[in-house]
Amino acid sequence: MTRLIPFLAALVLIGACNKDPLGDLEHIPYAPQPYSMPEMPYFFPEMEIPADNPQTVDGVALGRYLFYDPILSADSTIACASCHRQEYAFSNHLEVAVGIEGRLGTRNVPSLVNVGYMSKGLLWDGRRKSVETLVLHTIPDPVEMDFTVEGVVARLKNHPDYPERFRKAFGIKETGDISGELIGQAIAQFVRTLVSYQSKYDYANWDRGAETQFFSESELRGKLLFTTEPSIDPFSPHPGCSHCHNNTALLTTNEFLNNGINPALAPADFPDPGLGGITNKPIDYGRFKVPTLRNIEMTAPYMHDGRFKTLEEVLNHYSSGGHYSYNVDPNIIAFPMSEQDKQDLIAFLKSMTDEKFLQENAFGNPF
Ligand code: HEC
Ligand code: HEC
């Protein structure tokens, strides 16, 4: 033991000498390279990337480390990726979110597929406008990470690798420049790279004349059911899914609507106020973001509260016409559905599964 003491003292000294007391990082080169997103099919819209947070190779790489690092939570057990898991298209298989110390949230974990295209607000109720700010609310959330942004910043400043990663990503001059804002920016850069565009559904969309090359007969029938709108056939009831989960690249209009899952005669009858909790307008209660249906096969259970376990249960809901509420969307109308219709619709929904997205190495755990 006595012989160990000088040895330990020497170690401490070496450590102290190696570390620049001011945390100066300017000796590390800063040469940002633009991150090139894949070329998206022509039917995709332009992604809106904030002008003050352009995607760079080192920014995305830093964001990926942070996304997978439990260092962001109070007891270092929960990372973003604990809830948003790649194999479930960055959702998970639980009804509602489970955060630090097993604490239960109130809502189902949404998939992060094509989040960069969600132009009308994030979260089920739209209360966050950007991933950058969302991150700064997720860290202190008592049922998610239950930590402080300052606490994370302090840990990252003392980390052996992060100061250099922040330097390369943002050109900071010293360790002290690491900030919550930059954490949000880096994670947002990574999250925007999570694009899905290589499902069978996309290949069929490339050239609609050649759909039959890609789709089975069942999938083609499913597509017809999915897209049959009142404008096509005003006199017969129809699934009309594409009215809200619109039949283009995103499979959502990004609108906030009430799809009839709860009976309600007054705002207070909705168990979760949804958009109404943000705007306080009676018409907005029980309205939730129309989710994308990309990789929907992988993201059960379904709806903001995870109430439906299977796609079959979801279809039974829509076919029944749902519950009456004073602001239910007029496109939620009961329609007859045979066993065959159900199978065909589900086959079409499964054509939206993008295996390449689920297995893409660049989206996986970098540690
Ligand atoms: C404890 C589980 C949990 C953790 C940890 C978590 N999330 Fe989430 N995430 C959720 C839930 C639940 C929602 C939906 C919440 C709501 O609508 O109120 C959500 C929503 C989101 C959304 C919005 C998606 C959409 O469709 O609008 C983004 C983006 C997101 N999370 C990114 C992150 C990032 C980045 C981290 C890490 C900083 C993170 N999440 C950590 C559970 C989690
Ligand atoms: C009036 C607009 C509207 C129509 C029409 C509609 N949906 Fe939805 N859909 C929504 C909304 C809004 C949600 C989210 C509701 C919630 O969670 O409270 C949703 C949720 C879903 C979900 C769950 C997604 C998830 O990630 O949890 C699936 C699956 C789905 N819809 C499929 C369909 C199918 C199939 C049809 C046609 C039979 C259809 N929808 C018709 C608006 C609509």
C-alpha cells in the first residue's frame, strides 16, 4: 500500500500535466465538411434544415454519440436510444415510454422516421418546433432523463473525448464553450439523417406505370382501398386513409386531427388534451399529430397511448367509424371491411417497411 501512494501521486501529476488547465482546443484542426444526405426520390419534398445548424460530417457524428450515450441522464442509465430503438424504427414495443428508474410516461414513443420532414411541430401535440429545443426539454423531463442541461454540460467538459468532438463539430475554442445549445444542435443534425425512402412502397412510387412489378395483387388492392376518397366515390363508404396519411413520400400531412379513438361531448372528456393542451381551443382537444405510416409494421403498439396492439385492431377501429366526439374529423366514417379487404390493407401497409433503414449502420450505436 505504501508503495502504491507515490505511484498514484505520479499518475495524478501526469494527468494534470496532460490536461490543458484552460481546456484550450485550438490546436485541434477544425475543418467542417458538409454532410451529404442521400439523394431522395423525386416525390420527396425539400427538408427544411435551420440555416444556423447546417449538417456537417463531424456534427452528425457527435450527435450520434450523444444520442446513444446514457451520460445525458441523471444516473447514466437512459439514452435517447433507450426509448428510440433502431430495430423498431426508432420507436419501441412498449405501450407508453419507460424512463429513468422505470418511471412511466403517458404517451407512446413515436418513431423518428423522417422526422426532418415534420414541418408542423413535433411530439404528438406539436408543442416543440425543432429537435434542437426538444432535446433541452427531454434531458430534465422527470419521466425521461431527469437531469439538468448544466449537469450534462459539466460531464461532457470533463470527458476524455467529447471536448475534441465538439471542437471538430462546431469549432469551439475551449472546453468551456460546450453548451446545451450545441448539444441540441448536434443531436438534431443526427436525427435529421434518419431518412427512410427505400421500401417496396417507394420503388413502386418511382414509376407508377410499373407498380405491378413491385406490388402483389393483394398489395395493389390494399393501395386502392387506402386511397379511395369521397372525391372518387362519393356514395359509398371508404377507408380513405390517404386523406390524412397522404399517399406520397411522407405518408402523413403532418396535420393535427381527431381520428375518433375517444368519445367526448366536451373538451374535458378527452383523457389527454392533445393539441388542445397547447392552444386551449375546444376544437383542438383530442387532436394529435397524424403519424407517418412508414415502417408501421415495426412500431406496434399504436396511437398516442399505445392502445392498439396490432394493425388489425387499428383497422377494426377505423372500419367501425370510431367514437363520436364533437370535433371528430368528418373523414372518420364507418366502412364495411371483408377479411380479404383487411388482409390487403395490411399487406399494403407492410410494403412501407424499409429494411435498409432498420439495418443502416450509420444510424446504429457508435460505441
Ligand atoms: C423515456 C423515453 C424517451 C427518451 C429517453 C427519449 N424520448 Fe424522444 N420521445 C419519447 C416520447 C414518449 C415521445 C412523445 C412524447 C409526446 O408526444 O409528448 C418522444 C418524442 C420525440 C420526438 C418527436 C417525434 C415526433 O414524431 O414528433 C423526437 C424528435 C424525439 N423524441 C427525440 C429524442 C431525443 C433526441 C432524445 C434524447 C435526447 C429522446 N427523444 C429521448 C420518449 C423518449
Ligand atoms: C381523419 C384523419 C385520419 C384518417 C382518415 C385515418 N387516420 Fe390513421 N391516424 C390519424 C391520427 C390523427 C392518428 C393518431 C391518433 C392518436 O394517436 O391519437 C392516426 C394513427 C394511425 C395509426 C397509428 C400510428 C402509430 O404510429 O401509432 C395507424 C396504423 C393508422 N392511423 C392507420 C390508418 C389507416 C390504415 C387508415 C384508413 C383505414 C387511417 N389511418 C385513416 C388520422 C387519420
